[in-house]
Amino acid sequence: MTAHALYVTAAYGITAVVLIGLIGWILLDQRARKRELAELEAGGVRRRSDKAVKS
């Protein structure tokens, strides 16, 4: 394997690892935010967008 091919392979490998890490972090954070919202809604806190429009 030439030095250039090794460099390109390493660059793609590092990029793949970083992207997988970011996607994993986003998914874990999403799960935590959903859990926090569920706890707030269970405690009686409602979203402003859930207010019914009164005529």
C-alpha cells in the first residue's frame, strides 16, 4: 500500500469514526430530552403549543 493510499484510508476511517460518534451522541441526547419532556408532562407542565384555541 502506498503512502498516499494509507493516508486516504486513514482519513476516511477517522471521518467514519467521528461521524458515528456524533450520530450516537445525538441519539443519546434525543433519548434524554424525550425522557425529560415526559417527566415534565407527567408533572403537569404543558407545552405552550398544546393550548386549545378558545373561540
